[in-house]
Amino acid sequence: MNKKSALHGGTPIRDTFLVFGAPRIEQPEIDEVVATLQSGWLGTGPRTQAFEKQFCAYTGAQYAIGLNSCTAGLHLSLLALGIGPGDEVITTPMSFCATANVIIHVGATPVFIDVEPETGNMDMNRLEAAITKKTKALLPVHLYGRPVNISAMLAIAEKYNLPIIEDAAHAIETKYNDKKIGSIGTTACFSFYATKNICTGEGGMLTTNSKKIADMVRTYHLHGISKDAWNRYSESGYKHYTTILPGYKYNMMDIQAALGIRQMERIDDYHAIRTHIWNMYNEAFHDLPITTPAIIPDTIIHARHLYTILIRKNECGINRDEMMEALRAENIGTGVHFIALHEHKYYKERFGYKPSDFPNAHEISEHTLSLPLSAKLTDDDVHDVINGVKKVLGLL
């Protein structure tokens, strides 16, 4: 028997609103932040250094630099590689705007290639045709936590001697052929934003196996000065510094690192919880008129950052935006990841893009909907989401 949608006067599935992407913050993080406040060292200091070492151990990278965002990592990667005006960087239109914005920031041009319709990741079969004499780097996004076809990308990058800057904002736990993201490309950039698998409120990390790049990023990320605050004001005594280059204020605070250190201790536990939720969704939705995430091969570990479905009106009876509004009325929060970049005002007007230029990205952009997926969710929360989707589709 169909239940009346809350949007049309029915009783909502939930009494309280389920916030999309709410982080799970536990007592160890709170205690570590309090200890940081009591220590008197709030800026970049010992806890940031500890978090960096922890992240190197986890990813297998030789160097890690704590930053105030993943965006900062992408920007500094481009600068450290000497990319600037007249250069081109190949990337994907299926991402958050920061991925392409940083290319604009250094004066280069983002060159989009279309994505795989099943995964939303850059289609490596289209990559080589997009390379020109102006191409100076590849900037793939491991969308939703699923890695791109790294083997194909590495082969092409080696052929043309191109560095790879990985946007790994979704991909902290991701592995490809038993190798962790963070130790594969020239650089990899991670996000610890409030909705991410590991959360420091705001924050990011850049990893690399290049000492030259690591040294450049460390200089750039704190005003371009030769010594960071920890070295200048530590108990070893004040150190004079000089400005080597006009850098940025991109450093991570110890307050952020305090959260990250404790969150990393439970990264595998949290991944297991999200995998459990993912499997609950797959089982519940497999026979519904919606498109669920592509099958995950045994050769990769998916970070399970976002669980996205595709809602098409000719199959579901409602479109994506109508589904979002109906679920909101049921007290269930959702997200859209993402509206394709070539359809955003700035990129349309500057580069003259049309939706049809990247048809697969356009198709996903029009129909994608992200459902709640967080280690904070209980099974009851997940059942509410499942029942909410079924109810809105008239199947409950």
C-alpha cells in the first residue's frame, strides 16, 4: 500500500532531519583538541608534524604536508611543477569547481575530457587525443572514492613525460592494484572537509615522493618564508627567517591536526561502517528503477566516500531535483555531486562550452543524487533513507 509523500501532506519518514554528510566526532578527538588548546600551541606545530608522519605511514608516500585545504594542495602542486600562463592541464568536468579553478589561478587553461558513463571518472580512452604541445600535467579526480584507470593513465603520462596531480579529495582509503592513492602520482591532494571520510573541519594534505616538490610546497604553503613558526618559536630558540618567494597562507593548524590524528586511528573502522551502509543500499535498490553505483572490481579498494544514484524521470516518474525536494520533506538530506563544470556560468562564458560537449558528464550531472553515507549513520538511519527513496517512488 502506497504511503502519501510528506511533500503532499503525508507523515515524514523521520521526526528529525538527517543531515547529509555529518561527521562522526568522538571523545578522543575532543580530548586531543582540548589538550592542544591547553598546550598553548594552536598553529602549525608538533601535532601537524605528527599527523604528516601518520599520513606518510598510511599512504606509503615519502613526504606529506598538512594544509588548510585540498584546494591549496592542488594549487601548490601546479606552482611547484612550474605550470603557468600558456600551459594546459587536462582534467575532468565531473568534479567540484576547485579542481579547475586552481588551474585558472596559475594562469593555465583547464582542458576537459569526457568521463566514463558508468563511473564518472575521466575516460582514459579519450586522454591521448587531448594532449598537445601545451599540455604540462594531468589532473585526474578519483570520483566518489573510486580510482581512475591508473594503469592506462600512467602509461600515457610516461609516454608524454607528464606529471600527475591526483585530486584525491574523495580517496583517502582508495587502493589500486594493492597500491595506496597518495604514493602513485607526482602529487596527491586529500581533503579533510567536514563531509569527508576523515574530518578536521577544514584541512588537507599533499603527498609526494619528490623531495624537491615537498621542499617547494613547504616554502610556498607558509608565506614563502625559510622557516616555519614551529622552527622559529620552539624551545630551541628563535630563528631568523627570510622570504624566499611570495607564498601563501595555506598551512594546517595543530587544532585541525589534533582531530585528524585521532580520526586516522579509526579510519579502517569507519571504512567498514560505510561499506556496510553501501551494501545495505545496494541490496535495497537493486530492483528499483534507479541506477546504482557501478560494480567494484577486486583490483581496487573503493573509499566509499559518496553513494550516488541516477534518477531519470522516464524511469522513476520524477526527476532528480523533485526527488531531492521530496526526500527533504521526509527529513532526509541529500547532495548533488556534481553539476558538470562545463555547465557552470564561468566556464560556459569563458570557454564557450555547451552541455553536449561532454555528453557523459552532462548525463550524470542532470541525474545524479548523493544519499547519506557517513560512519555516523545508524542502521535505523539507513533504513529511513531506503524507505524514503521507496516512498517517494511510490513503492512503499
